[in-house]
Amino acid sequence: MIEVNGLVKRFGNAVAVDNISFTVKAGEVVGFLGPNGAGKSTTMKILTCFISASEGSASVGGYDCFKHPLEVRRQIGYLPEQTPLYNELNVIDYLSFIADSHSVPAKVKRSRIGEMVETCGLKRMVHKDIGELSKGYRQRVGLAQALIHDPKILILDEPTSGLDPNQIVEIRELIKSLGEDRAVILSTHILPEVEVTCSRILIISDGSLVGEGTPDQLRKHLQGQELFDLRIKGDKNEIESVFLTQDWISSHEILGTELNGIHRFKLNLIPPMVGEDSGERLYDLSVSNSWKLLEMKRGGATLEDVFKDLTTREAGLN
Amino acid sequence: MLKKIGIIFKKEFSLYFNSAIAYIFIVAFLVVSAWFFMNGFFLIAQADMRNYFQLLPWIFLFFVPAVTMRLWAEERRSGTMEVLLTLPFRDVEIVVGKYLAAFAFLILTVILSFPIPLTIMKMGSPDMGPIIGGYVGAFLLGGAYLAIGMFISSLCDNQMIAFILSVVASFVLLIIGEPFVLQSIPDTLKPAAQYLGLSSHFQNIGKGVIDTRDVIYYFSVIFVFIYATMRKLESRLWA
């Protein structure tokens, strides 16, 4: 239902979105994961026809975003970043305005507003001016307006931002259930959220798509490597320069230094040939360099590691 | 189309009255305009509102930009532009809806000066033609100021700048037709300048004569600036 092809967006000389392609089908909740400034919001703004792409195409529900913006907007429910709202209107008036804008028939409007108030937990705030609401409630109003016309396609930019832990759980459950028969794309930089709500993840960094897959697939990606956590006592610079000379150590990161000059490292290793063991290689390396290897632990890949790996490495997923 | 314009109109109009600004504005306008008019009224001792309508272009000069300055700048500042422009509205529906709401607000404000003509009717026997003509002219003039101000507001992110530029632009358009400016304009351009000026048309209508040429003039100004605003809105897609 959402198709993006070779999307590029430049602002002057800066490239915000660099050749992104992906699709979202009905029944999927796709998570856009990336650090701040990666291009998630920009892509969403293009999908909602708020801005136009510099190159490439984007279509929603079969309609091209540039050529048929009106048809695109009719089908989507959009929650922009920062949840902008009209502060002087009260909740009901605002939801009524949005419902009217989407041509929700008058007969259905009242009950729809009632449902939204119920689903988003706005019962007590219904007659208050939006400007008086706390961030959490504003977020809920934002969600309500995105859902009020029962759109088939939802585009949510950081939908749980500003919510407290209880609310976050409720909203994630809501999004998951909506995703069962709709196409949902949400953006976030909260990793657990993506694991819990999304059936597929798109990792964006610096405008490019650097990783794509289900949470499991992405974790397996990192298992093509081995992770080790080490504690070594020795000269930091010397240790790091030795790491750099070993081609089977694809990357290393210093996590910190304890007292007594003990350094904690996280290593990414290329798995060795059959018959060899990475643990042994590390041990031998320490011995031949006279380091004091105090602790060696095999690490598992969490989604966070995948995220860090993909967004700091220059190469993308092959 | 019309229904959608109506939806925008309703939202805009209720936004005016949901904050104190509208009430302060109306009171300020009525007090200022009545004060200036009544100052000389008894001295002149004539049962007409000519001076009131002479004043209006100058009072509008400051009051109308105060209305228009928030039309777009506020939406941009609060981010609601993104909500408005991702709802299924055509650009024209949004622009016209906002304009009509501002216009309705202005008409309401001016109409609330009805105690003045009522008082005059009690005190003497004024000629109603010029008074009605004066009000019609005031609405048209105000409408023109509104269109100019709305366009300028669509160009600015900052309400103050929108206000100042609108005042300047309206001022320029206002005085182009005035005698003291016409003096310094070469003869060949004089008729053009006189036609372009907002106030010269206003004088005609103020006499109670509703000449179609003047009405066309005002509608043209309104149309040109509404169209310009729509293009400006559209230009975001070509950035």
C-alpha cells in the first residue's frame, strides 16, 4: 500500500534522504528506526505530501504523492513529530474539525469521536482546551485525530513520545492491533518499541537504508560475526593498535576504563575457520603481547548491537 | 469544495473567538475609530459620517495587518501547518476559507460601529445613501487590505515582520492615488497611479455612488492577492 522507490530529498546541498526504497503492505507494522536526523521524518513528510521529493517516487494506496496528493491524504492518518495541535480549540471541537476534514458522515461522527475518546483514554479531558493538556494527553489527541476517520494507512512519527510507561504499553498494543488489517509505518528511535510492535524494521542512518528485515533476521545478521566482551590490563593505545593489525577483528570499541588501568573492550570478530576458536585466538593474542587478560565473555547480539553496528559502519547490508 | 471551505471557515472563525485577542481587537478598533470621529463631529455639526469613512483607510492600515499577521505565521510557528496541509483539502479551499473567516471577522467588527449611525439618525436627518455606500466601501477596502496582508503573512515566519510589511505594503498602495504623491509622478503615469491607489476608489464609493469600476478594482485586488497566496502555498512542493 505504500511504495517508495529511489527516494531522494535534498535541502540545498544537504541530502536528507538518499535513495531509499521500500514497501509496506496491509497487515504490516513497519518500524522506521534510526538516530535523530537520519531522514525518518523527512520521508514521512514526503509520504503525506507535505513536501515533495527531489528524485524518485512515492505512492500511497496506489496514488502518487506528487501527482494526486488529495487522494493520498484521504487515505492516511498522520501523526506528525512534535504533535502539533490547535491550542485554543477544545478536544471535541478539534476532533470534530478533523473528522469533518476527512468527510466523516455526520451520523457516524459523534460515535467515532466517542470511540476515539474511549480508545485513547481522553474521557476526562474532553472539554478542556488543548493548550491546557499535558504532553501525554496531547499525544493521545494526536493519535485520536490520526485514527478518527478509520484510515487504511497509518503514518505515525514517534507515536509514543512523551507518554509514561503505562500509556506506552497501551498505545503499542493499540498499534499492534491496528496493524492486523492496516498498513502502519511508524518511526522511532526506541529500540524495544520496534521489537515489540513491528513485524518489520527499516534501519535508516544518514538518509540511507542500512538495514531491513524482521527483528530476528536483523539479529542473525550480526551473528555472522562474533561478539566478545574483554577486560584487559595494559596500555590502551598499544592494545588498540594491535587490534587494528589483526584482520580477524573487524571492529573494536572501548567501553570504559576501570581503576588500576583495566580497560573494557567490545570486539566484533569474523568467525574463524572450522577447528579454530575465537576465544583461543584472543587468549593467544594477549599472551604474545603480554597483556593481562582478566575476563573474556562471549556476547550475544541484541537489536541494540545491530542498530549500533549498522548505523556506525559505513557499509550497508549486502 | 464549498463544504470544505466551510469547514476551514468554521475552524478559523472559532479560533478568533476562543482567545481574548478578538474581543480586545474589536473594542480597540471601535474605541479608536469612534474617538477620532467624535472628536470633530460636534464641531463640524453635520449629520453625516463622511469623516468616519475618511478615517477608516488609515485605521484599517494598522488594524487589518493585526488580523492577518497570524493567519499563516501562527500555523507555521506552532507546526499546525503540517496538520492542515496533510488533511484532504485543496490549497484553494484553505486559502479561501481563511480569507473568508478573516473577512467575516472584519465585517463584524465594523458593523459593531452601528451605534454611530443610529446616534446620528436620532440627532439629525442624515442622507442614508452615503452612509450605506461608506460601509460598503469600507468592507471592500478592508477586504483588499486583508488580501494583501494574508499574502504577506504567507511569506513570513514571524508575525511581527508580517505585520510591519503588511502595513508598509498597504500604505504604499493607499497613497499612490493621493494628490501629494501624484504630483511627483510623471504625467503619463498619473492615470495609472490614480487607478492603482486604494483610496481614490474609496472616495467614489463614499459618496454613495457604487460604480462597478470601483467594485471591480477592489475585487481584482482581492483576487490577485488570494491567487498569489495560493501560489506561494503551492511553491512548497517545488522546493
